[in-house]
Amino acid sequence: MSMSTTPSPNRAPAIAKSDGSMVRVLVVDDEHSLTELLRMALKYEGWDVRTAGDGLSAVKIAREFRPDAIVLDIMLPDIDGLEVLQRVRADGTETPVLFLTAKDSLDDRIAGLTAGGDDYVTKPFSLEEVVARLRGLIRRSTLTLAQAKDPVLVVGDLTLDEDSYEVARGGTPIELTATEFELLRFLMRNPRRVLSKAQILDRVWSYDFGGKESVVELYISYLRKKIDAGREPMIHTVRGAGYMLKAAG
């Protein structure tokens, strides 16, 4: 695992919440040296960081601190990370979570959770990778909405409001996860343009997903079920090239 917290010359610009306040991140891992490294790296981003070494402490701190994102180890000494998440979400918060997991313990439960908009990294990982993925989760959350001059994108009968995160087709509201929303926004900003899987990975996930372009196929299928189901399709596959969104008809 990378032990360096030295800033990169290509470091991305700092992000903050829409009200200008500091982003709050909770780091949960029973390995103290790891939480300290992550704490230093995230504080360098200008974020307010708290740490916890076990699951019960994490739940308590999350209720008091109300983090904007949580870095959460799956294996903890008392209750596991999935139980921590269940208890935090039971309080009515949809805080995005970046799971830390051993390569041999990635199971269907974690895959199902990450499909809902969260993310994961497998140990060992670099600090830069964790920071990049957290930035992606936070940027996709409703906390850091970009202030666009015209927040409503329109392609055919499909509309997307970048401020309210409302999506509708033919006037019928469509519920999307944070990742689905970001993917659709990218497609709608580039109508009738073929976008490769690599371009989509770079723009929507904002980091190198280890070449796992299958994640793009997965989320395109999610979007199609919500946007195109029972209607004339708008999302098209261009074989060998990528995907394109265009008005139906």
C-alpha cells in the first residue's frame, strides 16, 4: 500500500459542499496506522476527518458527526462494516460509503450495495486511489451540485434537472441512483455523440476502474431499464465503439 501523502503536481482542485462548508469524512478501520495515513491524506484535501477503530464507535461518531462520506472496512473487531452501514442508514441518512475489503472477501452483498451508488477498493490500495474514489462519491452526491447556468438538460422527451436531481421522460418521473444520474447526465450533455466505455469510465467514475469496462455495460443496462423500458429506445449501442443517446423517433 502506498505510504505517501505527498501532493501530486496534477492534484485535482479542492471540492467543498454547496454551502461552502468543509466536506466531512469518517474513516473506519481497526488498523490504527492505516486510519492515520488516510486521515492525513484526506485532511490535505481540506476535509474534516474523524476516525473510528471499531463498528460500534463508528455508528456513534456517524450519528454525532454526520459525515458526508464514510470510508468503511468490512472486517471490524465487533460488528462488521455491513452492519455498521445498516445501522447508519437506519437513521435515514444516505451517506455514500467507500468500502475497504480484502480481495478474497468481495461477495454478492458488497456488489449489491455498490450497485446502489457506493464504491469499494480492495486491499492493498494506494492513498491516491482512495482519495480519487471519495472525490467521485462526494461529487456525485447532492452536496456538491455544480451551479449550471441552465440546470435542465433536454433531449427529446427526456429531461434532467442538475439542481434538483429530477429526471423525467414524457413527463413521467424516473428515480435514479447517484451513479445512474451521473451517467445519464454525461450522455445527455453529449447527444448523438458516440462515447466509448473508456470515456464514460473517466468521466462518470473519475478514476481508472482497473480496465473493468463491464461496469459501464452494467450501468447502461440499469439505465435502459428505467429510461427505455416500454418506450422507443434512446440509448443505443454502437458496436465496437461505445454508446450514444439520441431523441426517439
